[in-house]
Amino acid sequence: MKAKVIVKVEGNFNKKDLEWLEEEISNLLHHGAVENCSGYSTEIEIEES
């Protein structure tokens, strides 16, 4: 099954928080997805307002 998962987090973050969040999301996807599916790709986008 092919799926697209979107996670939206809104709030007031400083630069360090955003860097940490991006790293944690990347690690979660990598460690979970590599073992359980093939041919996946990830895209992490941070919009600053």
C-alpha cells in the first residue's frame, strides 16, 4: 500500500528547537521505515513565519 503521511506542528520555536525537531523526525522515519518498507522517501519542510 502506498501512503503519504503529513505531520503538522505549529508553535513558537527557536532555531535550536527547530533543528532538534527536524533531526528527531528524520531519525524516527529512518529507524522505523527502513525495517518495515522499501522504496520510501522523506521530505521535511519547515516554514518560518
